[in-house]
Amino acid sequence: MRKQMMLMLIAMISPLLLIAQYTVQEKSGKKPDWTMSMEKGFIVGIGNGIAIEDAKENAMVNVKAQITTAVADHISSTSVSKTTEITADKLNQLYQSFSNVITTQSGKRDYLQGVSASNVVAFYWEKLVDKKAKAQKYQYFVKYPFSQFDLDDLVQDFKMKDQLLTDEMNKALGLLDSYTTLEELIQCQSQLSKLEQIFIDERKSKCQVGIERCKALLASTYLADAGSELGKVRFSLKIGDKVVRTAKVPVINSPCAKIEDRKLGVEVCEISYRFDECYDEPGNNVKVSYTVGNNRPEKMFYFDIAETKAELMISGNIRIMGGEVNGDKVTNAVVVIPIKSKFDSPCAVTNLKLEWKEAGILLDLPVTDTFSAKGQHDLRVTIPNELILSKISNTAKPFKQLNGSIIYNSVKTGKSAAIRIYRMDYSTGW
């Protein structure tokens, strides 16, 4: 308690330096001896203020400063005063240092919560007036019990609380490697920010580094497509390659789509929308944006309303050629039908029917052909049936016509459609 005794001595000497320009106008009673001497097991706190309540409060601050200094002798990590030379001309600087410790550290810890005015065993105050400067103030003295036992108890309590704070810091820093949600990073940053204001040793630097990592991770959050399709946006929030969740609700808007349902807060979020009011034009999209601190991760999910549409049409003359000709008969002839696909969506042709009514010939041919892009295609189908050339060849009779149909479906939706072949001209290779 050597430091404590030195501080008490300075605290008792400093009023004499200040009183040199003040005279006592009023006092609470006869000035007791304990205000000018040290007594084992007690601390004398002295405070000044324009009002008596301010002086009283400052006296208790002075008591806490002395107790904090006594604890600091045992806990070097809290000792700001050790670097301050205790001399009369630096008394204000020393007191300010103690006040800073109380305000920035001790005041935020609960090991001094038991130090209160209710424990004061005696007090004395004076009203001081400087007639020349026309100024007045109060000086307040409190006698506060503080034994070696009290000091040991506070030191032990401080160490326990200090370890809890260290554990809290380590737990928060551990989240930087184990986080799975944005909220954990936000919580980590908040905890470290509070602890950074408390610590004054190397733990302060650890907190500062952790805070910067939290900020950097949150600032790098972005949205990644997770398998969107027409009518559904699927996305994940990511930090680097790591998928994270969040309870935050994004802002969702679209120039034409109508949002119907949302599945949020999971690793793969899903937004369902209707697009029946959208025109078939580029630029249709659903925009999703979050607010994460100062960062605003967002993404526009573009969609094509024709993505699942399937439409085929015959775009030229039908040709029947090749095969194995034997007299008036041909087998394994090939029919080639020029087909135009209106959309990029893939179409699967499943059946081809050809009919020559006058000749009584009807062919029902299974087909397994798929067209996967917009534009021109050729449907080629081998006819395994034996055909009579004189009945189907248009070399001798060029005005023969063909009937039938082509059945196809959308690969994406499975929806079926048909192309009708009605009295169409065709050509043959024989």
C-alpha cells in the first residue's frame, strides 16, 4: 500500500497549495485531525466543486482513485500512474491519469461497485472564498475505511473479473474462424469494441486487430447465384468461398415481376415470382440487396420469360430420299423436314406421322431427336417401312401432297405440342 500512502499524502498537501488564495467562510464544524494525517485502515478522499454536492462527489472519485492505484500496484496491467512522476507541479496530471483509469477502465468494471458514499465513516467540508477574484468553492473531506484485507479482496475480485473479460475476448476472437452467420460477426465486432475501450494492455491491440478483421469480413459479403431458374431466384450469401446465413431481410424489387414467396435465413435462399406481366425483352430481372454495416451486397438476377417456351414450325420443303430401291419398292428411305425453333429452350421431337390418303399409306414413326437452340434445324427420320414408289414418288406426278403431324415437347416443362402437316408439297429423290 506504499503508493496509496503517497497519494494520500499528496491529496492532503494539495489543499494547502490551493487554500493559499482562499479563506474559509463556512465549515461543517471543527476540522478533525484525520483530514491532515494518515490513519491505518482508512483513506481520506478530498474533492473540490462549485457546489457542495459536486465537491462531495469528487471526494468519492478521489477515494476510488486511491483504491484503484492500490489495486494497480498489484495488477501492473492497470497501472497508468507508474509512469507519472509524483510531484506537486504534476499533481493535476496525476489526478487526470487516475480519473482516466476510473472513467475508461475501472468505472466500466464492477470490482469498485461496493465503494460508495454509504460506507463513509466521517466527513468534513469547508466553503472557501477568494474575495479578490470574487470566487468561491467547496472542499469536501471523507474518511473511508480501507484495510489490507479490503485491498486483498479487491485484488482477488479484480483478477477474477479480469480473467472473465479475457475469456470473453478470446471467445469473440474465436468467432472469426468459426462464424456461420453475419450476426455472429456483428456480435463479435460489438463485443471487441466494448472490450477495446476497457483494456489498456496488449489485449487492447488484440481487440483492435479483431475489430478490423470483423469489418473486413463483413465488407466482403456478396450474393452468389445458387441455381436460379425462371420463376425462382436462388442465392447464397458468401464471404470468400464460405456460405453464411443471416436473419436480415433483404430488399427485393423488379421492374415487372411480382414477388410471391420468400424463403430466407438459410444457406440457399429462394424467392418465387410471377412473370406473366413481363414483356419478352432483355433486362428483365429481380434485384436482391442487403445492408451489412456500411456494405450493401446486392445482385440482379436476370431472367428470360421465353426460357421455358418451346415452339417449332416447318420452314421449308419436305424431302424424302435415299433408302434401298428394289424395283417399285424402297426401304429405309429418309425423310428430311426443315424445322425452325422460335426459342432457345430445348425441344424434343417424339413422333412423326406421314399420310398419303389417296394411296392409303399411313406411317406412325417414333422419334428421339432434340433441338437445343433458336433457328434452323433439320429433322431426319429413317422410314423402315417398305414404300411403293409409284404411289409416293412425285417425279412422275409432281403434284402429290403429304399430310401428317410432328409431336414435340418442351424439355424443361414437358408440355407437348404438335405441328400439323396438311396437303404439303414434298420432293423425292427417285
